[in-house]
Amino acid sequence: MRRFILLLLMIVSLSPLTRAESEASSPIIFFMKGYQNEIQGKYEEAIDNYRSALRLDPDSAELRGNLAMLFVKKGNMDEAEKLLKEALLIDKENRNILILLAGIYSAGGENEKAKQIYETCIAANEEDTEAYIYLGSLYMTEKKYDQAVKVYEKIVAYNEDNVMVLYYLARMHAEMKDYRKAKDYYERVIDLKPAFEPALLDMGTLCEIQGNFDKAIEYYQRLIVADPENKKARSRIATIFVKKKDYNRAIHEFEKLSDMDREDLSVRVKIGLLHLEEERYEEAIREFNIVLASNPRNDSARFYLALAWKGKGDIERAIAEFLKIDPKSEEFGNALRSLTFLYIKSGSLDEGIGRFERLLEGNGRNADIYIMLSMLYEEKQDYKKAIAALEKGQKISPGNADVFYQIGTLYERLGETDKALEQMEEVLKIDPDHANALNFIGYTWADRGVRLDEAEEKIKKALKRKPDDGYIRDSIGWLYYKKGQYHLALTELLQAVQALPDDPTITEHIGDVYTALAEYGKAIDFFQRSIALEKKEEKRKQIEEKKRQAEQKMKGLQEKAK
């Protein structure tokens, strides 16, 4: 097409016609006007001039091709397609027209039509590299890598040093996880073009995938030697050091990146996080403050700064930074959770409750505040206020299964088990596979000795979701105990106590099973362990009574044996 335009320029310069004559009779002048309009971005004027040229030369496939290209630039693919089809009626073997039409089909997702055209071009010229590349790229987008490889290998057969084709072959073999062939092709690319960035980066990535981090660094270093300002290579080297937990060297690389671009504050954040990971809190605080000095609204940096102050042991400064985070920020939820645990850890429950209640004055539609507030009330053992806070949050964000579950556990702590069961049933309406709710209902029924078959079904469903959960394992063991299947119960409970050796209820349950099996010595041992673990005085007395009864029964057996 470019040669055609140059030829036209020569014809116009040699033409003896006057301006008036040429404009009146020659399509060339209109074409040249249109071409000038096109390169100036005046597409409407260009279209008018091309159409004028076409009226004077109605059998021109080339003019239709130029018009079609303009419509493609304007995004009018239908008009472009129509013009190209007209052009092919005039010149069905016009390769430029064919390639452009195939491109339109490809852009519109009509891959099969595009493929047919590329195959036509290849049939006309078995060394049409451009058609091969476009055809291969279609197979690549469809993830038909084996077919794309076959197409590109045809190019290599007559042009073995085509860098881009060799690179595509390497990428496809990598996608197919044939890393050996991928490396072979990448090495050929690098031999032909030693500083070819995409190949060096990909080779580094392959080495990382295979765990060869030192070799990956070598490839990235080659890029840095060729281009000391190469951020991608420097960033990947830093990331490798992070993976290797060599944080000091990672920081060194990130510092170099920061020197290249002082405005990229994300690098300073990464440096700060590495210092935080290494518990170098002063350095972390310095980095996050640098970021916040440039952008006080960077809530992620603010959150990390608060964590750094927390790590340093300055709880007041940590709380102050958490409270500066914008309630509309994505980090606000994380900040609320961190604040809640800080207030609990420091024992400042009333201060936290007051703070969250003040937060609600301006953010009353934020359900997360109510949820965290309920946790503080729960920690104070004020379960009624904890439930009230959750119910307010529930009105703002209904349908949250975890909130229903939490309300249920609070009712259980108040001793209102029936209300707790109602909440758990609501949980299962939202999430029928909620393991903890299934376990709660199943265990409660088992403990009451009712609906034991249904209880077993629910607990087993929960256990399928959480096979390593000691509490659910305890539930199934306790169910078997209630059913009188003591050996099955013992098997499950012994697994549960391995997962939760410090749980007083599980150890008590094992004592109950050994009592039922008349193995009173073992029962006494587990009751004694449970007493040592149990914190509630009333419950401890109950277990002591069980232990006393087991001792009496063992004494009775010993007397009979005499």
C-alpha cells in the first residue's frame, strides 16, 4: 500500500493537467487529498475525498481498501467489511484486502472465517510469514498451542532466524509446560538477540518456576547489564530475595528501584513491609512515614504504620493511626479488627466500646463496627449487649451466616440453648454446609439425647467439611456415647483430644466413656486432667463428683476381687 501511494505521488508530480482539470477528472487528486486528511486525523474529510475518488474509479479495489481502513479506525466494522467484500468481487486475490478482512473477523470473534482467509493467503504464498503469524495467534488465543506450534514451525522451516517466531514458539511450549523445549527456543532467541528483554525475563521466570532462583537472577542481571535502569529485572531480583527470605538483599534491590523512580511510593511500602517482617520497627515506621508525607491518604501505608507501632509496643500510637484510616477505605475493616484485638489485649474494653460507639455516630450504616463492638461486649461477658450490637449490624447487612452463628453462640452462653438453635437453623438456611452450625445443632441434640440419627447425619456432614476439627470429632464421639457405642466413641474422642489436648470438655467425655466401659482407673485419670483444665468452679465440682463415683466403683471392684 505504501508503494502504491508513492507511485501516485510521482504520477501527480509529473501530470501536465491544470488543477481545475485534475480535480474535475482524476481520482488521483481526490485520493491524495483523502490521504492527507487521513494522516492529519481528519477522518470524515478523508472519507468524503476517498468516496469522490471511488465515484470516478468505481472498479478500484485499492480505494475500497483505503476506505475500509478508515472505517476500521472509526470503529465502524460493518461498513469496513462491506467495502472489503466489494473489493474482493473486483480482485479476489488481493492479499492486502484479504488480510484486512481477516483482521476484522478476528476482532469480531469470528475466528473460523479469519482462519480460512489466512489459509487462502498461505496457499497463494507458502512463505507468507505475516499470514502464518496471524493464523498462529488465533490458535494461541484459543489455547490450541499444539496447532499454533505447527503453524510457527512452518515459518522456521524457511526462516530459521526469525526472532519473534522463535520467541512465540518458546512461549507456547512454556504454556504447555514443556520447559525443556521452551528453554531451547529461548536460548536460540537470546543467541540471535542477546539483550532481547522478553526472552530474558521469560527464561528467568522459567528458572523461578523450577526453583532455580540463582539461575533466574543470572538472566535478570544480564538485562541490568544491558540496561541498568531496567525496573522489571530489578524488581524480579528483589522478589526472589523475598521468596528466599533474604530480606536485607531484597531491601537493597528495592532501594535501587526507589532511586530510579522517587515518585513510585509502592517501593517504599515494600521496603517498610520487609523491615516489619524482620521486626525492625523503627525502620518500618520511617518508611511508612515517608510514604504518608507524600500521600497522607494512603490508607494501606497508614495501616502498616499502625502495625509497626503495635509491634514496637506503643499501643496508643497504634490505635491513633488505626483511627486515622478513612471509614470508606478498603483498609477500614482490617483496621477495625486490629483495633478490637488491641483493646482486648490491653484490657481497655470500656475505652474501645466508647470509641466504637462514637464511630457509629458518623458511620451508623457500617455493619463491621457493630460486629467488632459485639466482640468487646462479649469479652466483657455482657452477652445481651453483644447480641443487641450484632442484631443492629444484621439489619444493615442481612443474610450474613456468620453473624447468625455468632448470635447463636452468645445465646448459648446466656444459657438460652433453644434460641441458639433457632439462630443455627437460620445459618443453615443461608449456608446448608456451614460446618460449625451443623456441629452445634448435632452436638446439642446428642447432648440432650434426642433426634440422634439426625444429629449423626449433621455431625458427619460437618466432619466431611472439617475432618481435622477436634471439636467436631468430639461431637461425633459424644454422639456414639449417647447411642451406647462406647468403643466407637472412644476411638473418636481419643483423636479429638490429640487435636485439642487442653480442652476440659473432651477430656471429661473420655472419662465418661471409660466409666461406661468400666475402666475406672483410666476414667479417674481423665477426670483429673479435666479438673486441672477446667476454669469454672461449678463445672469443676461436677467433674470431681464423677471422679469420686469412679473411685468408689473401682474400690468396689477391688473388694469383689478379694
